Amino acid sequence: MLKKGVLCANCGVQFEESEHSPARCPICEDEREFVPVQGQRWTSPEALVAQHANVFEQLTPGLLSLRTTPSFGIGQRALLLQTPHGNVLWDCISLLDDATVQIIEGLGGLAAIAISHPHYYSTMASWAEAFDCPITLHGDDREWVMQPSERLSFWQGDRLEVLPGVTLHRLGGHFPGACVLHDAERGLLLGGDTLLVTPDRLASFMWSWPNNIPLPAARVKAMGETLETLEFDALYCAFRGSEIVEGAGKAVRYSVARYCRALE
């Protein structure tokens, strides 16, 4: 089901089809990511499908995770949010095979794909074509799109309703357009890694996660002010086990204060 085009084996993002592999991956060369010590590596959609599979897991009623095994690229999970108005895929993973398509179609397909930031663009164009749905990206991160698609929809500002009761909120920080997805009815916040759950079941914020580069306290304070406007009890982030299943609003509020206190 994947479109033609080479895949970066380090970050999982797909590039336009060409006779030769790209000379470089701008996403990996950016200081928020990294090029492995052994150098930039590439793979094909066919090799990915042949060597990997996707695993589905129900996190809570109406919310499933999808992750690839063995782990590929950054190793993030995508989240499938089921609503009365259709399903939203939050963030994206590189592998899209026939089994994944059949399972998601059996669950009602996709009404929309919304992505937190460029590290998880992966093979989003293939997913949008397979499920005949739009991809919603913040316009501030437009430059990081490596495979153009007619299904891309860029938005501006700080808030966008994707489906009734399901809204994107731009927090910035990790990337200028970095977002979270809020399901108001169920009190769910999907964070990507705009914020991430820490081992003590709180949260933190970084400009670069793999390179341990923090954000300024003022930026995190501003992110916290936006998060204060959202009511949520559970937080689910980009990696397996990165979640706070109850009391997340209070935990995030404390996390913002702790972060700012430490940096100031």
C-alpha cells in the first residue's frame, strides 16, 4: 500500500521517488534529530513491508495505538481516535501494509490524519491515499514536507477543529507548529512529543529529545498557559508506555511549574 519513494531508515520519512537515494535527509541533519554514527541509511517500501508488521493495542475505549515491530525509524506509535463523527489518525508510522488497511477499514476507516510535528510525517501521503482522507499539518512546518501530496491541508493560528469536539492546539516549542490533539468529550489529550511523559509520571518539554536540548522557561510557560485552557484527565504521548491515565491535567500543570523552576 506504500507509494513509491525511498524511506529514511533513521527517521522513517518518505521522499519522492527518484533514480538514486537522496544525498541527505534534512530532518535527520537538523539538530532536533541526528544522523547515526554509521551514516545516513535508506530503505525501500518493499523491504519495510517484508521485514516488519504493525501491532494494534487498545489503550482506552475509543483509542488504539499502532506501532511497528521490530521497531523502525524513531519508533513512535500512531494513535487511532474513534469518534461518532469518524476516526482520526494522530501522528503516523512508516509501515502501511494490507493487514493494517483491512483492520482500520473494519473500524470505519479514517476521516482525517493530523500530525503533531515533522518527525512523524513518515509515509503520510500513502496513508491519506489508502483511506481517501485529508492530512492536516500546521503551516509553520511546511518546509519539512519531503513528499508533496494533493491531500495536504495546512492550517494557521493556534486552534483548529478537526472533527466536532476534536481540536488541534498549536503549542510550538519542539517545532514552530508543534501541536497536541484534544478530545473534549472524553477528556483526552494526545501529545505526540510536543510534551512527553517522564518516568515519574509527570511530563517534560524539549527542543531536541535525542540531543537533550531544553526549551527556554518562557516558552514552556507559554505552552502551559495554552494547556491550562484544556480540560483533560488522560495524556497519551508518542511512545509505548508514555501515558498518564488519570489526573493528567494536574500532573501537566505541576510539570510546567517544575520545568520553569528548574531552568530559572
